[in-house]
Amino acid sequence: MRNQRSGASSRAEQRKNKTDRFLNWTIGIVSLLILAVGCIILIAVFNTSNPRPAAQPASSLAQTSASSSQAKGPDNSSSGDSSQSGSSQVSNEGSSGSASSSTVSDENHQASYDIGTADWNAQVQAISGATGISVSDMTIHWLGNGGSPNSSLARVSPKSAQTSIYVVHLIYQGGKWQADNVTKPGQ
């Protein structure tokens, strides 16, 4: 009787050892798969080919703002002689000083992202002017805070081309919303 008990006991131990080994192997394989998937996700996050506009350094935003203001400058002058362009440069320099004083007064402004408010409508009008898409033909995918109380970021597209998404950075300056940077689809 003793032999039978020890034989049964050893078979049970062998079966238990096989089960333990199998479970240990499966736990190891699942752990490796979890690590592999985690690595793939991290690599995908760090290797994005489409950088976000909100992550642009301030210097690049200033450069695009300066280039857009330079582009607007010649449109405002009626003739192209050098004396008028010199005076427009002086007036631009003077307006940059007044822009800083208007920024101080604009610090009390609180952007509203509630549909139908005056602030929302002013932002939509500024987006429409910057992209050339009429308000009635525009789909607003997202309109929200652009990183500060006086800036907004919007993603819009024409209703006829939902995949052509414009990214528009707006700033509140001089008592109104103005487009600071527009990224067109495919750029």
C-alpha cells in the first residue's frame, strides 16, 4: 500500500511540475509580447512624421508672423517708390510698440469656446478670412485653446473636402482675433 501511495504521489508531482513549467513558459512569452508591443508603441509615438503646430517654437511662429506682415505691407501701399516704403517701415515699427501696449490691455480678455458666443463667431470669421473658406462651407473639426489665454488653435476644412484640413493659429490682439499662422493641407 505504501508503494501505491508513493507512486501516485510522484505521478501527481510530475504532473504538477509539467503544469508549472508550462505556466512559467506562457507567462514568459506573454511578458515578452507585452514588452514588444510597448516598444512598438513608443517608437511610433517618437517617430511621428507630422509635427503638431502647437509644438512649434516661438521663434518659428514669430518668423511666420513677420513674413505674413511683410506680405501684407506691399498690399497696403498704393505706389512703389522708396520713400513710401521707408515710411511704412517706420509705421510698422511704431505699430509694434503699440501692439505691446494693446497686448497688455488684452490680458483681461477670456477666450470663449462656446458655440454661438460673440468670441466664437469672431474666431470663426478670422479663420474664414485666413483660409478663404466661407463660414457656411466650413466644417470646424476642433477649435480650442492655443496655449495661452489670448491664442486659439483651429482645425477646419471645406465641407466638400473633409480630408483637406487647415490648421489655423489665432491670436487676440487689438481687440479682435487675427490669424497668426495658417498651415494648408499637404504642407
